[in-house]
Amino acid sequence: MKKSKIAILTDWYLPGNKAGGPVKSIYSIVTLLNSFFDFYILTTNRDIGCAEPYSDIRPNNLFIKDNIHYYYFDQKKISSNQMLMVLNEIKPDLIYLNSFWSFNLSINIVRLKNKKLITAPLLLAPRGMLSKGAMSLKSLKKKLYLFYVKHLGWYNAVNYHATNQQEFKDVSSHFPKSKILIIPNLNSAISVLNNSIKTEKTLRLFYLSRISKVKNLHFALEILKNIPPDIKINYDIFGNIEDQNYWNDCLEIIRSLPKNIIVTYKNELPFNSVQKVISNYNCLFLPTLNENYGHSIVESLLSGCPVIISDNTPWQDLELNNCGYSISLNENSKFINAIIELANLNQDGFNEKSNAANNYICDKIDLNTNINLYKNLFDEFIKN
């Protein structure tokens, strides 16, 4: 039986991984569902924030590797005509957009659809970009655009993939008449044992995300100022420095931390090395302004690491399951107390929370069910 063709459009993809969660989401989709669909990934030839293109990829060329089709646009030369040429060559049965705000690989596609130059149905995954936290950044520009496109009816023909109930609410608040289906994110990571050593009055924390305002690293650093001097904290930061000015502000806070708090920037983690590395830590500390899923949270729990996060994520019941803390950003003292509580654990106490983290996330993620949900999601919009 001939498989349906799905064109997945995203600004950044492998071999780059600086863009974080969306790369992991798409990788998981094409890895786990390529026996059901022919996937065509349309992306750009350089990673987020990088001036140099990928050295081992020839742009503007449709090719296949490991049963997945790829087309890397030269980022500096994308045009509407080139996009239409590629889509007309592929003839996709569905176009799956992975950004709301990307001009070339989302906004312009919606514009071409409205001009009837694209006939395939559009399915848009906002990837948290319509959340309250994300909308607070460059808010005036975003609000003006939304006002403009609502007036023109540009998005009347767009369907949406939300990954949780909150994202459903975020999308429907702007586009109440649109069809929105809720399917949780896919993650192809597996459960592994935690290898970290835990002694009382010490804690090995890590941060794993893009370094940008929305991930709220500065808040985490300010919290660490308040840890008692008899507790030793190591906080290792993994991630792409997306906003250099913001990182400079974080460095100022780091320089002001007391001697019992050691913060180290560890650069980015290679895509396939995440769990191997983080399974040697005690806990993820990521008080993000928003996560519609949070691959780093999921992979931390799968690696036996409890997590200390904000309540701006889908993972709200961590304390009930003894595997972490989901805390309002208005309650600084609770963040401090969570760190102290974890630091005071011995190896046995930590192992209990580590095992609980594994059990919690494995119960939450039913991979076979989610694969079928994605199959039904894509089939639904292909058929209609």
C-alpha cells in the first residue's frame, strides 16, 4: 500500500540541535512513524544562531537518508518560488508546520495557502509559541500580526496540533473556530538507571535548555544565592547561548554567588549523548516561563533525575509522586526549600526519589498508544 506523504517544515533540524525540543519532537515522530508515512523534512542549512552552514550537507537538493527525505534550503536565499517548486515536486498529502512565527517556514506557507498556490492541508504545531510566557516577549509586534491576520482570515484554513490542554486553550483564545486536536509530544528516549553519587549536604544540579529569557536561567541563579553556606551546590549549565546579552546578565549573577555555589557552563550536549551525561547528576533545575512539553524534563525523569521546575509545564503532580517539585514562580521560598530538601538526602533517600522518577514518567508515557494517536492525527487531516 502506498504511504501518504507528509512534508514537515521546521527552521532547524539535525545535524544541528541548538533549537532544543522541536528538533527532538520531529526526530521522534519520523523515527517512530516512518513505517506508516513518507516523511519529507524541509529545513534550513544552518543551526539557530550560526552564521556557517552545515559543512556536510549540500543545500537546495532533495535527497533521502535512512528512509527519510530531506531538503535543506540555503537560509539566506529562501524564496516563495523555490518553496512552491519543492512542494510541487513532493506533492505532499499534508504539510506539518512546526512554528507559528517562522516567516519562511510557517507564515509564508499560510499566505501561499490563502492565495491557493498550495493545495495540501496545513497542520500547525505552535510549539508553545502562543503561550502567555512566549507572547510576553516582543508582545506588541505579535499582537499586531495576530490582529492583522484575523482580520484577513488567513488562518481560517489552518488546523492545529496542541500537545496539552493549556496549549489548546492558548490556540483557541486566538482562533476559536479552528479545529485543534490534542496529542502529547513524542519522545524516543528510554528509561535508564541513574549513576550519580549522593552524599548529605551536597547536590549536583544541572540546567538543560536554550539560554534565553523564556527559560528563566537568571531566576534559578538568584534562587541559589539563598542556599545556606553549609550546603554545597554544583550547577552545570548545558545549552546553546541563544541570547548573548541575556547570558552576560547571567554571568553577572554567577560572579556574585557565594563560595558554596559552583556554576559551570558546559556548552551544548550532543543530540544522542543527553541521557548518558545527565544520568550522572542528581536533579534538573529549570524554572522555565513556559514549556508545552519539556523534552529535557522528560529525559531527566527517564534518567532517574528528580526535577525542580516551575508550574508552567504539563508536569504538575511531581510532589505527589515523590519525583520532584512543580512550583509557582511567585514562591521563591519553595524553590529554596526544595533544593535544601534534596541536598539533605543520603544515597538511599536519593535512590528512592530516582526510582520514583523512572516509574512516574514510564507510567505517563505510553509509547505505543502515542504512536497510534499520531498516526490517527495525520490520517485525520489527510483524509479531510
